[in-house]
Amino acid sequence: MTDPNFLWLYGFVLLIGGSLLTKEKVKQVVTAALLCYATTFVCNGLYQASHGPLKQAKGGLGNANNAEVYLKFESAFNTLGRGASSIPVGNSAAMVKERRESLLGQAEELLKKSAADSPDDPMALARIIIIAHELGHPVKTYRERLASLNTEKSKELAQILDDLYINTKSLDAQKRKQLAKNIETNFSGWYRSVSLIHLYRVTKQNDELNKTIGDFDGANLRFVARFIILLGFMGLAFLGGVIVILVQLFTMSRRVSPPGHQEQVASPQQYGALTIYSVMLGWLATQQAVGTIVHLGLKDAHLLQQGAIIAGAATFILYLLTNGPGILWVYFLALKPRAIKFFEGIRLRFKVDRSGPFRLAVYGLLTWMAAVPCVAVTYLIAAKYLGSQGSSNPILSIVMQAARTHDFAAALIFYATLGILAPICEEILFRGFLYTALRRYWGIFPSMIVSAALFAGIHLDAGGFLPLMTLGMLFAFTLERTRSLLPCIVAHGLWNSGTFTMVLLVFSP
């Protein structure tokens, strides 16, 4: 095995083995070397991840997925435009047409960026060609680039597009039927629908054309209905969050929490800088080591192509293997040596004074509501002043692919991963351990800022840094106010589940 990432793992095995030696002086030297080695390993991994092909400088769901959002709205305007054309009221049809072309143009620009980021991806080029034909733009350059790839997939897509836009009228009935089947196999969503509509319109297959347009319009109207419901729900959540924030501002004393509450929020003991550093470093090193092993083992697996359920199960297992050990590092490096009980050490209480589990969960719900307007404002700030296009977390691409399949079992697995597993692991690490440890040294606000900044930064999501930092500060504030980690886990789970639900509503067929 000559992969450089795998060679890092050999070094870990040797140093960990050396740290278990019985001679105290030797053990201390090897342990110090292990910390230095792990630091270098983590820094190298973070650098590679932040500069890898999946990361984009200004964020975004990924250019191809952002383009699909524009195409969803274009499809809706397309359907509404057909209705508007029959209503002679002002220039409504012309306005809808203009808006459609604008959305298509923005989608085309995003796909061009996607093709530039992934020059060997034939599907990115094929999508540009389809949109360019819809807009009447030249496609020669992209046809030549697609042909130059010279792979089985590129040849297949090039033949489909040639038959669709150049050879359509010369195809016999059997070849037209095969072409329609190839389009359905290779394309999805907007690209599939507009390609089939073009095929049936040019070949004058009126029955198939009317059915495809009817199915397309039905899907578009369902999207409009879901989007209206989503806007209404988010509007209510936004209003509720504003009310929660105002109530806090007008009813809370000048102190976030009374001085007597420090012992119930801060870590039970002072851990020391080395312990805090070792826990966080151990988590990151384990995360990257497991990720390296999984990547090498599944390099050519293409899990998304195996189905949404397999992709969801793989995501759950991978997250458990990469982030679950962080909890073990908290226990074995910080809590166990000091004889601190686990739940008390991370401040996970199910009853605080008169507040039982239900009331603490309600506090988590209120925190989530307050997060809606706060994060919305930070997204606007990031978009206006930092050029952010939104979150660039790679897991969003996997989640969106699962949403397209409309698989109920897969959706449940993703809800379990994003709404339960991720909040438990991340809240224990960043609020239950890191914030409480810093709280004993620095007080409330410096600890909030530092722990929230690390929480946001470790996601390696430039577009989502400010919103994630805002969430981290809100969760720390909730821990401070309630003296329990439970509301933070609930709020975090609701936020992740809400985000996944939004993706389901937007990207479902």
C-alpha cells in the first residue's frame, strides 16, 4: 500500500504501540511524539479537505445542485407561463418568459462553473448542452469537450445528445423509442423532462408529448405547493423566533446566568490545556484516520449509485465511526482519570430544579425557533459582504440525491443520522466538553465565541461559517441558561432535521 494517506496510519500504529511501553520516561517521550505527529496529521488532513475538489471558495450547495434549484423555479414558471398565456392580462406571459430565461441563464452559468471544477465529468457537459439548447446558445465548444473525454459514459451521452438535437428527424420508430429510454436512464428531473418534451415535439409524437407535459406540470405544481407550505412554516418559525428573542431581551437580567450557576455549567474540574487539546486532537485524528481507511476501502464503490438506502446506511455508519470515538476520548482522557461520572461531566441532566425532561425539550424547541431569524440574518450578511452562496457541506449532495429518490426508509435513516446521531456527538464534544472546560477558565462570552468558532471552523464550510458560529453561540447560551445539555441536543437535532426536511420538500419529485 503506497497511498500517502495510508502511510500516515503506519506512523500512528508505531507511535501508539510505543506509548504503551511500561518504562515511564520512554512512554512520555513517545506520547509527546504522538501528539506532535497527530497535530501534523490533522493539519495536513484539514488542509487537503479545505482545498479539495468538493470544497468551493464561496460556499454553495455545489454548483450543480444550486443550478437544479434554479431549474426547479424555472419549471414552476414554465408551468405557470402556460396558464398565463391563456389569460390576456397585461404582459403576464411575457414577464413569466423573461423570468424563465433569467433562471435558465443563471443555471447555465453555475453548470459552467461545475464543468470547470470537474473537467472530466461528462454529465456536467451534457447538462450544459441541454440548457444551452433551451436558451438557443451555441453548444459547439461543449460538444467538442464531451467528445474529447473519450470514455464509455461520454460516448453514450454524446450519442444521446446527437440523436436528440441533430439526428432526431431521421430516426425510425424503434430508434426513437430507444432514445426515449436512454434519456430516462441517463437523466433525471428537469433534464429528463425537457429532453423528452423536445424529442416528442420534434418527432410529432403528440400522445407522448401531452403525457410528458402533463406529468411535468403536475410535478411543478406539487413543487409550488410544497414551497408555499415551506415558506409559511418558516415564516411562522421566524416570527416565533423573534418573539422568543424579544422575551429574552426584556425579561433576562443583565447576567446571562447567576454567579452561583457556574459550578453547574462549567466543567466539574479544571482539565488543563493539554487535556483539552488532546481530546479535540484525538477526535480529529481518529476522524481522519477512519475516513482515510474507509476512503481507501470504498474508493470505487460509488455508494450513491447503489441506492438511497445503502447511501443512507453508509452515511450513518461512517458518521458513527468518525465522530463517535470523540465521545470516548472525552471519557478516557478527561472524565475517567478524574473519577467524574459521564453524564455529570458533560452536563447532560434530565432534571434541573423544577424543569424535567419535557420542559428541557421545550427549551430546545424555543432555541431552535430563536435560531431561525438569527441564522437568516447571518446568511444575509455572509451573502452580501462575503460573497457566500450558502453552505458547501458535501453531505448536502448526498442528502439531495436521497431526496430525489423519494425513498421513505432512506429518509428515516438520514433523519436518524442528522437529527439524532450528529447532535449527540457534536453537542457532547463542543458544548458538553469544550465549552464547559473553557467556561471554567474564561467565563461565558469568550468561551462561547471560541467554542462556537471551532465548531463552525471544523465543518470546513466557508459559506456556512457565520451561520454555524451563530448556532454554536446559541447552543452555548442555552446550556448556560438551562444548565443542561439536553436542550442543546434537541435544538441541534431540530435544526438538522428541519434542514433535511427543506431539502426533501424542494428536491423530491
